Amino acid sequence: MPVDPRRTLPPYRIKVVEPIPILGAEERRLALEQAGYNPFNLRADQITIDLLSDSGTGATSAQQEAAAALGDESYAGARSWFRFLDEVGDLTGYPHILPVHQGRAGERILFTSLLKPGQICVSNTHFDTTHANVKLVGAEPRDLPCPEAADLDSSEPFKGNIDLAALESLLTGPDGHRVGLVLMTITNNGLGAQPVSMANLEAVGELCRRHRVPYFLDAARFAENAWLVGQREAAYRDWTPRQIANRAFQLADGCVVSLKKDGLSAIGGFIGLRDGDLHARCEANLIATEGFSTYGGLAGHDLERLAQGVREVVDPAYLGARAASTARFAQLVNEAGVETVQPAGIHALYLNAGRLLPHLSADQFPGHSLGCQLYLDGGIRCAELGSLYLGGLDDQHRLVTPAPFELVRLAIPRRVYTDTHLEYVAAVLADIAKDPERVSGYRIVSSPPLLRHFKVRLEPLAAATGPTTRVGPKP
């Protein structure tokens, strides 16, 4: 069904712009070769459309920049801290708030204060740095996605949910005593930007209380999850996004949040807590590693932008336009012959590279191959979520255990790109879909043992080629 353009109308106008680089095909080929065929190693001035991440990549508002000008840089007890505290405390309802410079800092502080070696951290899906931070404290990350998540094509509305039956079985089984934390990620970034229902969040809370297991939210996209709940869960149709988000926070014992997403800012995050003893442990860790507890590694102007950002992000007009823009983008990509994880989320589109490139086996990393081809053809940077990211490798960097799906994430920065930019991405994909067999597979040359996708280096199995037809404004 076509998306009504009146729904995609952004509730703002553009006030400041910057030029974007447009490289020629040979320049892109050389840039990717020098980067070891890893988009993370590309320079920003070599990218035309950057869909690598929605973390810290959004545009700030005039109100945020005006607030930043009032930033108080006092080391302790700054005015900016109290504005941040008021806004975040009102949004979440938690009595204890600790600022951090980003979400992974919050994860490290929370996990080292809460988890013990040998314990299990259960999630609907741990994302990459969350998974790594759990392992770094000696605990085991265990994902229990709902069965519906395995069907990429279904229109099930809440494929980000946790498998409640599997969670209860774990908690009542022989490993139940090892579960030290249940962490629900909203929205579920590792599973196609799919939302989590309030019914699922509530049921998880009941299980955790019954078994006396701490229950936290990884709520980097709390506002986008709230919007999708309001659209898809009948009991919340008349609730505002802010009311839904507040209710979600109230269902848990605490949260860790990267505000580089739904804080609409380039940096920042927080830990929200109910328990005073856990707050004291986390605060001591914070002061020793991040900064005093009223700034947590953030400048006063950052705290001001964040305080304004968490207020702006729950605006229904903003969320509705962003969701509709992503839905229209998905429609264009599907019409171009490229399948995506259904239904579309908000912060990203997930391309089914395995289906588009059936000539490439999992050990040739079809998701990564499609991502590289998007750069070669159109200067588009994105991230693979397939066997390069999730697969098991042996000591020679050969794939042993493939990922369940070969996906490519097109993460959409907030308030940065217009629908015309996204139409350009869809046009590049359409050209690839016309001749997918020209896309080469890749092999790993070198790889770090942890979080390999950030610094891995690869080489193509055949000569990397550009587009068969002209795409973009420069040949």
C-alpha cells in the first residue's frame, strides 16, 4: 500500500546545511580497497549517504543549540545537570539517575556492578557492544528471541519480543540460579528494528519478580518503541508516546540508555535505577571511571542538548513523520526488487542480502558483499548483520557457524536526510537487483577476536566492480 505523502511531512524545516561528498566510481573503488573493504575504515569525506549508524549521527534543533549556549560547565552540581535530571527523571520515574558519556559506558558500569562471573544475562537480543560488555565481566549473554522473529516476511507486529516460554523454562530450570539479569532491548536492533509490546514487557517483569531476578531495559530507542506500540497494540492506541515510554520504564527495575539515538544528540546516556544500594555501587564506579556523578563525562552543553532532546523526541508529529518516511523507503526498496525484514521499523531498514545474492554462500559473506557494492555503486555506507558479524570463525578466520540470516542494516540518522536522499539509495539498490551476480564475495584477511566487524580487513574473491549503469551525479 502506498504511503500517503502527507504522513511523511517532517514537522520542521531545514535551517543549516552542509555539502556531501560525491566521489567518482574509481575514487570509491580505491577508497574501499585502502579501507580493507571494511566500511568502518572509510573516511567521512568519502561517503555520499552515510547509513552506517543512527547513533550520534542525527541533527540537533535550534532549541537544542540555544539551550547548549546556556551550558554550565561547573565541575559539580552544574545547573545543566539539574535540568537534565529533571527531564530524565520525569520521563522515566526513576529516583536515581547517573549520566554517562554513551550507552556502552552505562553498560560497563551497570554490568560490573550487578553481574558476577559465571552468571547469565538474558535478553531478547544483545547488540554487539552489549554482548561484549557482558562477556568482559565473565558472564554469559544468552538471547531468547520470540519464535515469530525467525520469519522475516511475516507482518507480526512485535517480533522484537522475548520468548516468554523459553525465559520461564530457563528461570525454573537447572541454570535458573545463574541468571543475574534480564535485559530487554527496545526496539530490538539486532532483529530488524522490531518493537517490543507492552504486554511482553509486563510479562517479563512478572517473571523476574517471581524469581527475584533484576529486570532492566536497554532503552536506546524508547520513543520509537513507544510510537510503534501506540500504532500496533490496541490497549495503548489512546496513549501518547511519552505516556507509553514512561509506562515501559515503570515496568522495570532500571534502565541503561544511549541518548545518541532517541536523545537526538551526538553524545550522552544515562543509567536509571530504583535500588539505592545498586545506585551507590554504580555511582562509585562512575566517579572512578567517567567523571563526577553530576556530569558523568559530559560537558554542560551536552547535558542541555540532551535535556531538550528527550523532550522533543516524544513529539507525535516527529515520530509519525519519521516512521512514515521509513515505511516509504521500505516500499521503494521492495519495489526495486530487494526484500526487507517485515514489517518496517523506524530507525533502520534491514535488507535480505541472502535472498538477493543466492550465488554467494554464507562463507562469502553476502551481507558484507551487498554493503560493499552499495558503496562502490553509490557511495552509500551501511553495516552488515550476517555471518561476518554473527557467525562463528575458526583460528584461520574461516566461517564455521553461519548466522541465521544474511542482512544489511541501513540505519537512518534522525532529521538528516530527506526522502530524496532515500530515493537515491533505493535507485542504487534497484540497479544492483537488476544484475546481482556481478556482486563479488569476500574473504577475511585479518580479524580481532572481539567485535571483529569494527576492525576486520577483507579482500574480494573477484575483482570489485562498479555499477553497470550510471548512478548518481558523478560517473
